Amino acid sequence: MKTYFEVKIGPILSRDKDILSHFCFEHGCAGISETLPFHQKTLVYEPEIFENKSAYMSAYFENAPTEEFILLLKNRFPEVGFTMSEENEKDWLKIWKENFKPFHFAGDYWIVPSWCQIPEIVKKYLLIDPGMAFGTGTHETTRLAAEWYLNLVSQEKPKSVLDVGMGTGILSFIARREGAEKVIGIDIDPECVRVAKENSELNRIHGIDFSGTRMERIEEKFDHVFANIVSGVLLSIRQSLVRVVRDKGTLILAGILKDEKENFIKEFMKDGSWELLGNKDLNEWTSYLLRRK
């Protein structure tokens, strides 16, 4: 089995990171990873990196680092500790695929990896090949959003749906399958747009417009909107969400940690535009169904 070598270095000060990285690359390093100290305030999306605190670095080598590298590392950076280990190279994609099996998702829907056979007991299914995009259906927030929507369409039928941050397109596919005439999915990640379009072909679900259009460029109003995104982003786009949901339309919010729920919903609803229809938790995550006043 092929192996590689990892040299773990640290603790190091932020000011020394670039010098150490350059030193490692000069001596045959194939890649660097860093573990940075940070703090993430409640409801704030972007973490604050502590630049002046100690950090750790791992340098990766295809072959064993030379004795010269070890001696120079000790002499040039005597205050920095390090350890070296030989690791077995793994095909992480293959391992992940072997462990990603068909599973019950929400309602009658199952998620079936595109490389697996469809179980006989399955009534409704979505074939998913996530690639590098977020959204295999295993995350609690996606499941919460789907459960809210399937319950909603048992009582009313949204004709137009916007999926904000659609990832692999799972929620868009369910909306289309459940009768929405117009479905638009947007995501700022080009990989998500590509993967969602591929999954649309896999499932033979047509008529969905997937694009990288930014939220502020959306001008029309929708009967229903999905927003399955982290809480800080939801708060930053809340005015845009008010704008794109028609009067008496519905909005599903997911991506909020339970620890944040009280502060989050108070902040999100402070302008009085929404009626809270329900709140549902799953493990450490929470979600909301709102109606536009």
C-alpha cells in the first residue's frame, strides 16, 4: 500500500507561518494544512481568527523527509516542536461511497446514491451524486426542510418555489415532484450549480432553473421559499427574503443551531413581516415555518 509522511509542527506563532511553509516547500513538501485558533460569535457567519495566538501546521511529503530537512528544522526553529509519522494513503472517495447507502429521507422519499440499486420497498426516490456540493440529504437541516414542505403541500400547493442555497438540488426536486410549476434554485457555489443540473438529468426532473444568481438579483415573488443556510447568512439576507415571498406565502428556514434559536427568531422577525407557524428540532438543529403577512 502506498504511504505518505506527515510532519506535525507546532505550536507556532502566526508571524512564523509563512517562513515555515516556505521552508517546507523548499524541501519537497507536497502540501500544507493549518489548525488555526478562532472564535465564532453567536449568529456570526465569518469566524474571527486569532492572528497572534499559537497555531499548528502539518506538512505532507510523498517520500520520507531527508535528514537535512530534520536537522535544519531543529536548528532554524529550535523553539518549535514537531513529530513525524508514516500514514497509509487512502482513497477517501471510494471509502465514502462504500458507506453512503440508500436511506429513508422524508415522507415517502428515499435518497438513493446514483451508483446504488433502488430498494424494492421504495415508493418515491431521488438519485443523488453530490460530487463536491453540499447536500446528500443526510444532514438534519435538509431533512427538516423537506418534512416541513411535505406537510405543507398536503394542505396547500405552492405553484412557484425558490430554493436559496440549493446545494445538490434535493429540496428543488421535491418541490417540482410535488407539483410546483415554477422552481428556481440558486447557489453562489458554481460546483453546486453544476451538480444540481447533473442530478436533475439523473432524476429526469426538468423545468428547474438552477443558477448562480445572487439573492439581491431576484426580483419576482414566490409562493414558497426554502432557505437552508447557516443562521448568520439567514439574518444577513432577511430583507431579501421578505421581498421575494409573496403576501401569505411561506418560508422554511433551516440551518440554525438549537442553542441560537431564541436569539435568532427574535432577530429575524423583528420587523413584523412574518407569522410563525411552527418550530421543529432534530438533534442539535432547529427549523421554522413562517408565513408572510
